[in-house]
Amino acid sequence: MTKMTDAEMRKITRLAVADLERRTKDDAAKHKARPENRSVRLRQAEAEVKSSAKRDPREVYYDMDTDTKPARGKAAAKKASKQKPRMNRAALLSK
């Protein structure tokens, strides 16, 4: 391996540093292209909280068949009042 002069070493180092800085700027630009802007998310969350506070809680019930998605409306509330809660597997096996 041949020995490099100080000037050659400085040149290679300078090029490597410049390349690293360029790549860092490119990465930062990619992140800024699609910002998950915190203020936008905050405003959306506040709007969701305000809209959910305006809803009548009696009109929301959880479907006993799926146990996941709430159904809304007066017909759904009437159906919920007629439904009986499901028994879980352990309760059925213990009988």
C-alpha cells in the first residue's frame, strides 16, 4: 500500500464529510416532505373529543355479538335494551 500525503488525506476526508452532510440533508428533506405535524394531530384529537362529548351516551351501545364496534341511533339503543349479555365459555362449562 502506498503512503498518502497529508493533502490527499485531507481531500479524502473533506469529500467523505461533504458526502455524509449531503446524505443527512437528503434524509431530513424526505422527512419534511410528509410531516406528521404535531399541531395538526393535536387539533384533530381535540375535535374528536369535542364531537364525542356532544353525542348522547344513551344512543351508543356495544353489540353483544361482536363486542367491538359501537352502533349508534335510537333503533340500535332499543335493540340493545332487549339484548341479553352473552355468557362466556367458562360460565357455560361450569354449569
